[in-house]
Amino acid sequence: QRQMCIRDRAKSIGNAQQYDIPNVKFQKIDGKEASIAANTIPVLGKDRHDYVDWNGKIINALGWLNRNLGREMMEVIRTTNREWSQPTFKDRIQDGITIDKIRDHFKEVASKTVHDIDKLAAVTERFDDLEPILDYWFSLKTTGDNAVKVRKASNAWIAYYMLHRWYTEATGQQVQEQVKSVTNPTPIKDDKDIYTSIEKWETAIAQLAQYGDSYDFTNSAELK
């Protein structure tokens, strides 16, 4: 019932440019700021590269909402995303995904990532505070099958995981082909295509990183 209330509110706001969201819906986070942040997030498209862009905007928006914890929050979410794609997490949820499993994993990631004790406590405390924010954003920024996934999930964090899994799962062959395209990109034939080609290459690198540390070429010396 709480989630439906939030989704009904999201639909009534439309493009999120009205700032009449009751703060009580978002607990410790300002509703106006949640609405402003929504304007930076595109509607999720159908392709994997669309998810990479969309997810990056979600993470940036979460960092902006938690400005005193922005860097730490963004790093925890990124690491959480990467580990969602790894076998150890899949083994953890083989008998079903629950909010408790996602919460416990989030706290474990935070404990490895955030080294300041006070900030660690603040980041882990934010987990449940962010759930209605994510629910609001997902309701506004998903359509079609993605919107169905969001509605069916019992919690926005579970919806986040389900979306992430759907967009990042790939066969071994597909992953190897992506690795090959990143490490041996097609030569640019025309100067006017430089910007677009680099942008696509960077998107491909970001997408590979979702599969885990073994495929994280973000700071690889091989690509410099």
C-alpha cells in the first residue's frame, strides 16, 4: 500500500517539475530535492548501453541527494552493482532474492568500502531511507516491461536488482566479444566520428565493469 501511494504520487507529478511531494514519504530526504534529481534521469531504454547511462544517472543522483556522503554512497552503490553480477552473490540468492539479503550485502560492501566509522554508520542507515526515493524514480523513469518489473517487485531495491540482472546478464561468448571490441576497437576513419566513437567505447567499458572486477577495464594500463 505504501509503494502504491508513492507510485500514484509519482504519476500525478508527471515530469517531476512540481515540488509538492510530502517529505514524510521520503523520511530523511527532502522531497523537493528528490523531484529535482529526477529531472537528471532519462527514461530507461531497451538496450544495455541505455541501462549503463541510466544507472550512472541514478548513482549520480543518489550522490547528489547525500552530498555529505556523496562520494562514499556512489562508491558503495557501484561496488554493490558489480558484485550483483558475480557468482558469489548469485549463490547467495539461489533460493530467492529478498530485501534482507540485499540489505545485508549492501552493509558488507559499505564496511569494505567506507573506512570512516561515522560515515559508514550514516551510509548503512541510508539504505532504507533511499528505498522510497528509488521507487519514485523507477516509477517515473521506466516504461513497458521495465515498469512491470518495478511494479511486481516487493521493494524498490529488489526492482533495482532485477533490472540490473536483466540488462547485465550475458553469455560467455557475448562477454568475450565485448572484451575484444574494447581492447581492439575499430579504427576511426573520419575525424567527425571521433567523439561518437570514444563515447561508445567508454560506454562499452562501463558495461563490461558491471560483470565484475575481472572485466573492469576502467583504469587498465592496457587501454592507455
